[in-house]
Amino acid sequence: MAQSYPDLHYDDGPCVEADVFVDATPEAVFAVVSDINLPARFSSEFQGARWLEPSTGPVIGASFVGRNAHPSAGEWETTCTVIEHDPPHVFAYAVQGLEGDVSSTWRFVVEPEGSGCRLRQWMEMGPGRSFISLAIEAMPANESRILNRRVREHRENMEANLAGVKEMLEA
């Protein structure tokens, strides 16, 4: 049974994290996770991304547009900006919210461990308004239930993404 958090509130910035050991060098893992299209290979929601000119790759300040699809929300795009790029350790980006502020932050962390490394994927919702905010505003009594479902969906996609990275690099 999936873990449930009965008192989740969007204003508290709910976080989700998953991790996996990968028997590969941090440099090899970082090269894979800093590819903005990688999660599209494994995610049920993320469909792909493209760099916005003049950006051509992952550097701090570079922007890209991500395409997503969800049975409850349809299809949409978000603009993201790279906020951390520290090869081979950290790659992170902020997602632009409905009002131009940050609606979520996503981060990959690669840490040496034994013969390989520990790969963590993390995200935090908020503080800016997002599509999940619209659902909560429409059904405020269901805020915790809505957020618990969203946390589970993000965790499932993160676990699929990390398992895919592990399989790619250990093949």
C-alpha cells in the first residue's frame, strides 16, 4: 500500500524523493540525467522537452519547454529554467507557474558510493500556482487527497525514471 500523508497542504511545499544505486561513474550518470529528454523515455506524464533559444544545453539560466500529458489534466507545456548545474553532482531546474513564479523545483543529485553512485531525484511543489493549485481551488476540502495522489504519481514516475537510468547504464 502506498504511503499516505493525511495533512498535506500546498502552502507547505510538499516534496517527493526517490533514489537508486547505479553501478556507473558519477560522470556517466550525470551525463544521462542532465539530458532534459531523458525522463520522457520512462515517465507516464513527461513527453519531452526542447531548449529555448539561445539555450542549447544545461547551464545555469538556460531555459527549456517541457511537454506533459495526464489523463485528468490533458496536455500542457511548462517553461523551465536551469537553477543548478554542478557536473557531475547536481542538475536542477525550476518550473514556471501560472503567474510567472516557480510552481515546482526538480533536482537530480549524484553522489559517489562504493563502486558506483547514489542517484536521487527530488521535487518540491510550490510556492507558485500550478495546475494542481487550480484543482485544489476548485475542491478545497479535498486538498490533502489531491496532493497525496499527486505525490504518488510523481514518486511512481521518479522510480520508473531512476530504474530506467540504472538499466541503461548497467546494461
